Amino acid sequence: MNNRSIHILLFLSILFSCSKEDIDEPSINNENSDFISGVDISGYPEVSSYDHKFYDLNGDQNDFLTILKNNGVNTIRLRLWVNPSNEHSGFNEVQRFSQVLKSKGFKIWITPHYSDSWAHPGQQETPSQWQGLSFSELKDSVYEYTERIINEIQPEYIQIGNEVNTGMLFPHGEIINGNFEKFIELSNTVSSAVKTNSESAKVILHFAGIEGSDWFFNNINNTIDYDIIGLSYYPIHHGKSINNLKARLKSLSETHNKKIVIAETAYPFTLEWRDLTNNIVGSKEQLILPEYPATQEGQRKFIKQIKNSIKDTENGIGFCYWGAELIAWKGSQSTDASPWENQALFNFDNKALPVLKEFKKE
């Protein structure tokens, strides 16, 4: 463990204090809420090493995690890579950060990518140390790795990979190349490891987007042992109709009699930028207009609609905001930092944005 990692833990371990209760600082007694008010802050251990100060909705300086907690966030989603190029999102970092989060009362949602780096529909690369294994050996490795996650991190929620529209652990589990049966076997290997080692952890099967989700979940119906349907929804990638999202949530949850969660979503509060790293969302054409402009109020209204859409779904159990922490943490001249600072939950001065009010329990 290097000095930076030690510094991160010291920074994170500062005890949080309760803020005065008002409209901007709702009650923090939300640990037992069944509704997931989640954020993905996988990059926070790195961000925190730069000693940024954060400010709550009243403009008072406060600990980053405390601000989230005070505004109703009850679940933290963290990605996990098998053998990343540095310590970030590796097992040791995720385990240590999870312990800190648990001490604050957050539930833990782990997203094992079963890869050394980003896994998504177009990229599901088998970890380097598992490449060359037979399919039987690969399943053993997946089982042992998942078993370790459950026993040593003990998450409340765990995914079968990340955005597995086209499968996982290519080429073995690549659906589009006719390996649907192997994808199912790999998925059930993950599920078996979870359910053998935990009586409470819930298994999420995560699909990116709306189009094709019916086909995907119909084809795996009654073949994979999972508990919750997870969907990503970003207007830039998955369409600008929230009505379509609502219809698909209803259809999937009713057809498969499963709980359903919006596993990833986000929206910009501005189209401006804080560093020199190109932002993923940067033009009006990528927005839902005129309903949700790229303003602080537009961001808040978008997430309110997302929350209401999942709450109005009979089996809807919550939502998770991706990249809540991704301010321009390396400074204004950085070209390799945040492509997401205009979609974070804090403005360019690191002050909490009004959208955080939508995470409180109602």
C-alpha cells in the first residue's frame, strides 16, 4: 500500500457530523430504506487524494461522503477490475473503500467487470491472467473470484458483469458469436458463487439501454439465477424519450416478475467545462429539450423524473447516479482527467448541486 493510498484512507476516515435539518439537509436515517438512492463513486479514492474541499447545499464545507449521506444517498456502487494497470478499482482498494463506506452506514453495490479495465457492450475483454484457460478453468476462476468478493467485501448487491448486452469474458461468453449457452453458464457461475456464500446478497443482471432489452431478457428467461434487472439510461446513448423508458421498465418487470433498478444514469448541469479533457456530453443535440436543459434545475428535474419513473414501476426498487464524484480533480489544465465534470453532483466550485435533494427518502 503506497503513501497515496494511506492518505486516501486517512482522508476518508474523518468522522462525519450531522448538519442542521432543513430542506437542503434532510434526515440521514435512511440506512434501512428498501429504495436504492445510489451513486457510483468508483473514482473517489483517486479524486480524494488531491485534497479538494467540498461544500454542502448551504455552502458550508463538509466531508464529501457526509454530504452524500446527509442528502439521502444510501447505496454506493463501485466497479471492480481484476488486475488494473494501477491500484485504482482493484480488489484491495475496493475492499478498503467498502469498509469505510460501511462504517458510514452505506450499502455496497459491487460491479465486477470480470476484466482488467472497462467492460461494456462493445468491450468485454477477459482478464490477462485468465486468458488461455479452458472454459472449465475459466469458470473455476470466475467462481473463486466471485466467492472472494462475497466473503471479503460482503456487498448487499453484486452484478453479473457490467452492461452485458453482448455477453462477457470474450470470446467464451460472446453472445453475438453464438456463445449464448456459455454466457449463461458463466452467469450462473457468478450467481452460484454469490448464493452459496451469502444468504442476503442480491444478484443484478445489467443491460445497457432500452432497445434490445426485451430480446435479451426474454432469451435468458428461466436460464440464469438472478434477482434484479438493471438498466443503464443515458439520453445521449439510449434515446430521449423517458416515456419509452417508463414503458420498458413496466414491461420488463411484469414479464419477468423481477425487481428492477436503473443501474446507471446521469445528466449535465452545464455544457461548459472545467478542465481541458473533452466532455462526453457537450452539445444541445445530446439533451432532452426543452424539458431538461443543461442547467442546475434541468439536471434536478431529470433525476426527479428518473426517480419517479422507477418508483411508479410496480417492481421498481431504485436508481444509481453514475460519476457523482467526477469533478475536474486534476486541475483546470488537465487533458487526462474528467470527461464528466459537467455531470457530477457538485459544481465547478465543488458545491453540492440541487439535484442532490432528489436522493432523499420521501
